[in-house]
Amino acid sequence: MFDKIEELEKTYMDLEEKVNDPDIIANQEKWQKLMKEYSALSPIIEEYRKYKKVEESINEAEEMLGDSHDDEFRQMIKEELSNSKEELVQIEKNLKILLLPKDPNDEKNVIMEIRSGAGGDEAALFAGTLFRMYSRYSERHRWKTEIISSNASDLGGFKEICFMISGEGAYSRLKFESGVHRVQRVPSTENGGRIHTSTVTVAVLPEAEKVDVNIDMNDVRIDVFRASGNGGQCVNTTDSAVRVTHIPTGIVVSCQDEKSQIKNKDKALKVLYSRLYEFERKKHDAAISENRRQQVGTGDRSEKIRTYNFPQGRVTDHRAGITLHKIDAIIDGDLDDIMDVLITQDRAQKLKESMEK
């Protein structure tokens, strides 16, 4: 491990020179690319240098311990030595985590799809609640939210809604949200005060670029039709809505939120690229690793991942094994406590697998 880190340190020092070179700074495109590599290595090198510093202090303390005959001084050195060795073990663990292969999609934007499941109108209302929750979470991280397509229900909320979240590290934090979200509450449509249980499915896809997946446009059928629903001028009077069908896989994407047929087509194709990218990625992962299904955040929509219990004011994440009694804050986008646990679990699982190889 340390041989690898020493090689990375040489690369880091070389990058450090380059990002401070005036000629390279003048070429912003090149400078930004190098700066991204430099920033990615910084946490590893900083932790490694901390490791070497602590290791050096341990060696010095052991020398002092061998030279001293003062019992009180020796006891003090032993305590410092014990603390330093514990710190060294923790730093080594941190380095192993930092060296784990990163998910290549972590820095991508996210396409999220929320669909009402069991529960009729109440499920649609909760789909709207989840959309607001993720929108508020995005605001907290200064990410941008843009609706791609939506199908509103009669009583409010959404039968389904597809939207993009753009921002640094969006996928790295939101990728664990895929699955079935269950809500337990008294619906606004319920007169008897009975608690209903409804479900909503959430799918999280990394935004795919054209270079990530190859689509033969001969395999794609594009249909246009008249948009329906509550729209402004032109929405219900022109064939602006677009339906894109990928014939080999049967994947269908519809978009009608924009007045422009061209804009709707662009948005629909963007979703198609991401769905196909995820389709191929899952097929590849299943082929190389059966164990992946057991990891946190597999994205399996049949998996019940979280329960929102409004009468008791609690939210339980079934994968993280935690229950938080702050449902109002979570619904308002305060999701980091849950996501931090899921990220930690995911890293621990990957670290365990890497050590077993």
C-alpha cells in the first residue's frame, strides 16, 4: 500500500508544480483538468504525510524510552506512545478507505424518477412530498433542480415525476436513495382519522453523456403528440410532447413539460441515455459480482429502504438500521445524517471486500 502511496506522492508533487506554472494557468482548460487531479490526490497525500509525522514521533518516543531511567518520565512517554500508536492505526485505516476505487459516477449529475406505488391518491401526494424533500436537500447543497417530465394527480402530488439535480458530488450522495419509500400517515382525504400505508418508488440514475453509451438512432422511435394536463398557452394546442422508444430494450421516455418540441426531445433523449447507461451498468455488475446485491444502495426498486411514520414523528432507514425522531426536518431536506451513515457503511463493506481479495 505504501509503495503505491509514494508513487502517488511523486505524481502529486509534479502536479503541484504544474498547477502553479503561469504558462499552464494561461490555458484554463488544461489547468482545470490538472487541478481536478491535484485536488483528488490531496486528501490521500495529506493523510500519508500525517502518517509519516506520527510514525516519526513514535520512533523518537521509543528512543527516549530506551535512554531514560526516570520512572515518571518513562510513564509519560509510554502514555504518549500508546496514543500515537492508536492514532497511527486510525490513519492507516483512513488511507485504506481513501485508496478504495472511486465510483466513476460520483461526480455526475443525477436524474431522479419518483413514481407513486400502492396507495392511490395518498401515494401520489407523498410522491410530491418526496420531490419537495429532494428539492430542499438540493438547495442546502447549492445544487440546481430542473423538472424533465411530470404527471400530476387530480388531488395534488404526482403519479410520476422525473427531474435532474445538477451539482458537484450530487450522485455520490443521492445514489443510495433508490428503492421503495413507505409512508404511514392519516391522508388528507381520510375522514375517519385512520392511518394509511402507501409506497413510492425512487430511481436514481447518473446522468450519462453520449460518450458513456452508444445509441444507434436507427433503434430509436420518436413520436410526437399533443400534451395534456394543466399547461399554459400552446401546451394543449400543439404537438409539442415527445415520446422516445428504444426498440431493442423497450425503454420508453416521454416528455411534455416544455412548450418546444425540440426541448422536449432533448430532455427525453437525456433520460434515455441515462436509463440505458444504468441498464448496461447493472448487467455488467451482475456478471462480475454476485455479492454486489448485498451492498448498501443496490438500487433495487423492490427493496423497501425507508419508512416515514408521521403519527410518531420518526423516519427509519432499514439499511442503515437507524431511526431519527425528526420527520419534519427530514421532509424539509435535512437528509445528511442518514446519508452519512449509508456512505460509511458502503465504504466499510468495500474495505472488507478489498481485504478479502
